[in-house]
Amino acid sequence: MLEDLSSGSLGTVQYIKCYKPRQHVSASKIEEHENVKYISNGERLSYKYQSPLDARYIGFKDLTYDFVLSLYEINSKSAFVLRSYGAPRSFEKDIGAYIHSLNKVKRPSIEGRLIGMQNGQEHTFVNDILSLLSKRKIDLYEVDLFGNTKRNIALDMHTGTTFDILVYDRIYRPGELVNTLTEEQFQRGIQQPAAQQGK
């Protein structure tokens, strides 16, 4: 469990703010031998780490106005992750399917993590996510919401730990991760690929 806990709330839902500076991992290390699966906005993945030949990390680069929800089952080393801007579609069904997939695991222990978004964003949908996790009796081990920085995160599928990815294989300079993108610019950025796919 992470340290330095403080209470908070989003709407009517109470939550625990879990904060502890994450350890770093260099991008070149996790990308060596295709050892990472990167997830883009709008994608979701169910994944199980079974051997050293499998990709060990699930990565999320340039998290700003979007967020990541990850559920990691420590005994089976399996996870469900989604990355979304705004309310994710069918997330309740997806989470239910993931939990059902664990029916052969004795006493499954699921760690939930919710990471991303920027200050001032509309966040009422987060209440629905938190309520569902509470209903499913999933413990939140890490809540890192809002702020004004870009996040680059790796989930270690062997240990369940999250790391900050050093994209340039060095410690970031002061202010280097401050987000300069407006939400409107972010929205245009995610709409353009969708429009191109429709052509």
C-alpha cells in the first residue's frame, strides 16, 4: 500500500489519495526486446504475464487529459487496463468480464489504480468508476488524478508496481513535464486520427 494517505472526495464518493513518488524506469530498458505494450487513448487490454518471454510492462505515454484505469490481480499476474478521455464506454461490462475471468483464481486480490487528468476537468464520471470499484470490492492502491503535468507510466506485470518512464533516459528537468496543451488542442488531436480512419 502506498504511503502518505489523505482523504478526499469526488462528488459524493469518498476516496483515498494515495501518493508516493514513483520510481523511475528508462524507456530504453523497457523497450528492449519489445518488452512493453503501449496503450493509446481509447484502447483497452486484458493481459496476463506468464513467462519472461512475455512483455513485462504495459506503458502509457503522454497522459494529460485522458486517464488510465488498471486492475491487477497479484496471484495470477493478470490485468485489465483501459485508457480513456472522458467516460469510458462499456467499462462496467469489461470490468465484470475481467473479474469473471478470475473465477479459477483462489481468493483473487485485485489492486486498482486510477491515474491521469488535469486540474479543472469535468470529472463527474469518475464517481461512477469509483462506485463500481467499491461495489466490486476492489481496493484502490493508487489514485493520482489531476495536476498540471504530463505523465508517462509503466505498469510492471511481474510485480504490479507502477513506474515513471524516463522517455529520454534521463531525469526530467524542472518544469519539463508541465502540460502546455489545452484541452481543446487535445480533443482535436484525438479526433484527427479517428477522422482519417473513416476515410
